[in-house]
Amino acid sequence: MTGQKNTQYGYHEDIYTALDAITEAQKIAFSPIFFQAVLCMRNKGLLACLDRAGKNGADFDQIVREVSLSDYAIEILLDVGLNMRVIYQKETRYFLGKIGHYLLHDKMTTVNINFTQDICYQSMFYLQEALETGTPAGLKVFGDWPTIYPALQSLPEQAKKSWFEFDHFYSDHSFPAAFSHISQLNPKHIYDVGGNTGKWAMYCAKHCSDIKVTLLDLPQQIAVAEQNIKQAGFEDRIDGIAVDLLTAEALPNKADIWWMSQFLDCFSVQQITHILTLIHHSMKDDATLCIMDLFGDRQSFEGGALSVNASSLYFTCLANGNSRFYHSKVFYQCLSSAGFYVEKDIDGLGYGHTLLICKKR
């Protein structure tokens, strides 16, 4: 599967001429600077100004009238925008390019940019340390925490907002498609392992009146989820059990569906196998394990693969130092080691998720 994607995206060969390659190398050399410049173009309304101008474009004087920056600042941002192909110029008029359009209007791009700026940007200075030590060295930007998960509710408000918008954007778009498959299993009781803020549990409760859901997660996350669940009026059918999956010796065994969404990517391969083995020992023999996650080798478009691999470096530098969005074959190996087999494998849910429906072997 990985080989097919490499061929599809052109990763199996060196596609650039020498002149193109040196240009791309400069983009990498100055990429943090360009990123901040384009972010300023968005935040200060320069991209929006050109968007409003439409096919007629805008000259420099018009941009100065509409954007609250000095002539100097606007001029230098326009030059960078041209370099990055975010905008283009015909004679004296500037136009919003396709890249600029997506930077301004595409929700996925907005979520990714905000996550990069508010969560990852300063922390990535410590990426090499994280890679060398196997620890989330960049997390020190936010405080003294072993991993980011117990720190989530203590992050600065803007950082917390961007983290949850990033996390929810990808999972939320997959919930309807995934639920159509889960509902076919006629579940009565679902364990939502790593239930986070309770969004999946509440989605299930909203769309099926006789489903009971129990969240299994860290105490800090259970506390937040319980508030959300109470506010939504589902406390009669959704409850929570505080548990650390890495230290627990046993889990409850009442559910007929064990569900995990973007959860196992928060752990190392050894930890994934440990968690799956714990679930295997705890669950009923006729229960079903359902895993929804993002896999780099299952993305239909290069932009998806790029986003998955870039996000993996967040896990390296900030989340825990030893996890990532894996290739699907890694999950298959972990499942097999823990005593499971994949009964059904469904790609293309939402923005590139895969659903693995598994049974005890």
C-alpha cells in the first residue's frame, strides 16, 4: 500500500530540475518566515481585500486604503505573497490566487494553520531534542508536563481552542459515515475508549435512543466530558470511568462495542499493543472492537498524506515524544499481536479516516 502511494505522489523519483530544486530548497530554508508573513496577510485582511476585489484585482492604493498597515508593511507582504504564489500580479493590479483562496476559505486549511501557529510553532524549535530523547521536548513551551493530554485544560485559551478545533474537525467529519457502519452492528452498550470531550458518545446518543455509552479516559478528560454531556442532556445514557489505559490491570466488560477514534495514534507501538491486549483480555468474546484512525498510506490525495505526516511531528515534539499517525500495516501487526483480526476495513471516511472492525481471533 505504501509503495502504491509513493508511486502515485511521485516519491519514487527525483522530479525537480536543478533550478527548481534550489528554489524549493530556499522555500524550506525560509519557511518559518514565509509562514508568519502569510499568516499576517490573512490576519490583517490583505487576502480578504484581494478576495473582495475579485476578477478586477486591486492596485496598491486601494489595498492601502483597506488594510490597516503601513505602505512599507503592505509592500513587503505583497512581495512575499507573490513569492509563495498566494497572490499574483498583472501590471499594477494584484489578485488572489488559488492558494490564497484556500488559505482564506478552506476550513481544513484554517484549522491546520491555527493549530500550527498556536500549538506547534514555538514548540518545534525543540523537535531535534524530541527526536533524540523520545520525549515531548517542545511541551516545555506550555509548562512542565509529561504529555500534552493532562495539560489540555490548562493550555492558554487560544492554544486550547486551536487544539480542540483541530482534533474535532477531523473526527467530527467522520462520525456520520462511521456511525452508519457501527449502527449496523446493533450496539446496545458502547465503550468509548479515549472519549475526550464526549463528542462521539453524544453523537451516538443523539442518533440512537436506546444506546448506552461509557467513556474510558483520564480523569481530567472525564471531568470535562461529563460537563458537556450534562449540558447536552444525555447524562442518563452516557457515563464515564476514569482510567489510565497504560497502568490499568483490568477494564469493565459490559459493552458489546469497544470504540476508539484517533486514540491509538497517541501511543507508541509497544503501548498500542499493550492497550489492545488489555482490551482483548477484558472484553466479552462476542464483542466487537472498532478503531477509526488516520493512516498515511490510506490517503487519497497528497495533501492528506502531507497533513498526516506533518501532524505526526506534533506527536513527536509535543504530545508524548513517541507516537504518530501510523501506516495501517502497523495497526494490523499490533492487532494480530494482541489476538484480534480485522473483519472489515473501510477507507475514505470524512477527511481520510479508516475504520477497522475487529473481532477476537
